[in-house]
Amino acid sequence: MMQMKGVTMKRIELMGMVSGICTTSAFIPQVYTVWSMRPIPATSISLPMYVLFNLGVLGWAFYGMKIHAPSIAIMNSITSVLALSILVYKCIYG
């Protein structure tokens, strides 16, 4: 196992996975709140923000795949699905 200043890459990847779980799970209450408003118009949801956010998160997911970093690839893929559901709500109930 490759060493990096006394910390193994496995531990660093674990730290990334735990951090990813925290930031990804933070979207779950938002998705629930947004979809529980149905069919109230989503006027307060910013379409440009969610489009750009989804593009950025997908970019991070692909980046994670390319550098073989499961924590980056997996967590950003899941975050993308959650954020995309809010974007879909905005497009439907906009």
C-alpha cells in the first residue's frame, strides 16, 4: 500500500467516502421537501443553479472514474441523481 506522509491511501479513500456520504445525504431532506410540495409551483427553485450544479457534479463523477477514486465517482453520481430529481421537479412544476 502506497504511503503518503504516514497515512495510507486506503485511509484517505475512506475519509473521502465518509465525507461524500455526509455531503450526499445532505440532499435527501431537500429532495423530500421539494417533492412533498407537489404540485405547488417551484418558483423559488433556481433553474440555472440546479443546471450548473448538476453539470458540475456529473463532471466530478466522471473525474472520479478517470482517476479511479471510488469515493469521488460514487458519491457524486448519487448526488447527481438527487439533484437531478429537484431539477426535474422544477421543469415539471416550474
